[in-house]
Amino acid sequence: MRYLMTALMTCGLFLNGIRAEDKPAPAAKTWTLGMSQCNLGEPWRVQMNADIKKATEAHPELNVIYKDAQNDTLKQVSQIEEFIAAGVDVIIVSPKEAAPLTPPVAAAFEKGIPVIVLDRKVLGDKFTCFIGADNKKIGLAAGRWIAKTLGGKGNVVELMGLMTSTPGQDRNSGFREGIKGSAIKIVFDAEMKWLEPDARKEMESALARSDSIQLVYAHNDPGAHGAWLAAKAAGREKDMLFVGIDALPQEGRAYVKQGILAASFEYPTGGREAIDTALKLLKKETVEKSITLRSRVFTPATIDKDGEWLE
């Protein structure tokens, strides 16, 4: 009996050792983030997604589902609804338009899903956090820079982004405020929906209507480049200056270096900041309702000095 008991105890200890060694480690906590991008037809938005992807590389616990709304508001509304139905842990959205995206964002927020709004705002306050630069401030700085550069007078073309979006509205109103009190005249303005081909087409109309244009202010760098292409095709690109917004290294800043743009005002994507904020939310930490990103202006004089910060 003693031998039997000893054998059983030895066997039990052996089996317990096997159980302890073979017992799987608890699964690491993972979270799913839903990212709805209004379109990927703009280089700046492609960069935003790339910045989000880069920021998540250091966090294997994060799984990001990317959706492209392809500039379709209804499709983007459906994407937010799909994220809600799937029960994702955080929603990140860069809206095409403010008003139509407000209800689905509010619905997610009311169901307890944190919503990070990037770049373009929605209406009201039923979202968790907005991240973006101050478009009004950028437009104002651009207007003042333009007024100073032109000596307070001249004919200007304004190529506007999507005017149902808050960046388009703010870049327009800020610019108009910046040139207020000067003798600068807006001889042509048109909505080019942030797209270079549309900007080129609108600039062709501007060139046909006015034989005296001193500067083109576009709400983004693709728009400014499209205007430059139209002016170059007409043999008039050296008669005027071109100013844009975004200042991506491979785009706006490169155009400044090439002498195509006289200035490009930075509009940071907020991709890295969105992931930083999502992590805080997932850890139940408090985040600010609004995070304003700083901006710089790049000109031939400052391009090699990493730009000049807007104050």
C-alpha cells in the first residue's frame, strides 16, 4: 500500500508538472479599430492612412479595419453603421461632409463606442475627440502672407476645396479675413473639390476670363499644382505665383523646392495622434475633446530650414 501511495503521489506530481508547463498563457488583449476615410483620391489622405498604419506597427494588440468611402457620403454613413453593428472598440473617421456624418457618429457615441474625428469636423458635440489643425488660422496666415507678398494689391484666383466641409469653409473665411483691408481683388473663385484635375479645369476658365492674374490661392497643394499646369499650358505660369496647403514632403514641399509653388502651408494628417488617442481611450484614460495640431509654412527661404511655425 505504501508503494502504491508513493507511486500515485509521484504520478500526481508529474501530471501537475505537465499541466503547469502545458497550460497556455492567457491570450493577449486585442482591440479592433474601424477607420473610415472619405476618399483615397487625394495624396494627403493616402498619407493619413499611411501615418495610422505606421503608428500601429508598434502595437500588435491593435487591429485596424480600413474603409474607403470613395468620396461618397452615403457610403461613408453606411461604413460607420457597419462599424457600430460589428461592435468595434474605437471608430476613427475623416468625414467627407459635416452634416450627413453627424447622425451616424452621434449614434456610435451614444452606444458607448469612442469616436475620433480627424481633419473635418461634424456638427454638435456627440463625438469623443476631434484632431486637426486650425484651418481658419492657416487660411488667415495664407491671406496675410499673400497680401504682404503682393504688396497689398493684385488680382487673385481662389480655388476652393469642398465647401460643404469645414476645412473648405475655414480656409476660405480665414483667407478672406487675411486680405481684408488690402487692395487685393478676387477675380475668380471656384470649387475644385480638392482634386487636381478639377482645379486645372477651373484654372483654364480663370485664365480665359482674366488676362491679369498675380497669384493663385488653392485650398490644397494638388489644386495649386493643377492651376500651375493649366497656366503652364497657356504659357502664363511665370506671370503669377501659386500657393497651396498640405505641405507633404513628397508633394507641396517638393513643389516649393522645384519653384512651382511660392508657399505651401502645412496641414498635418493627425494619423499618429489618432492612434495615440485611441490607445488612451482603450486604457480608459481621459483625453481632450479637441486636439489642435501645429502648422508650418514652407517657402523657398524656409524650405531647407524645416519651414517656419505659424504663431
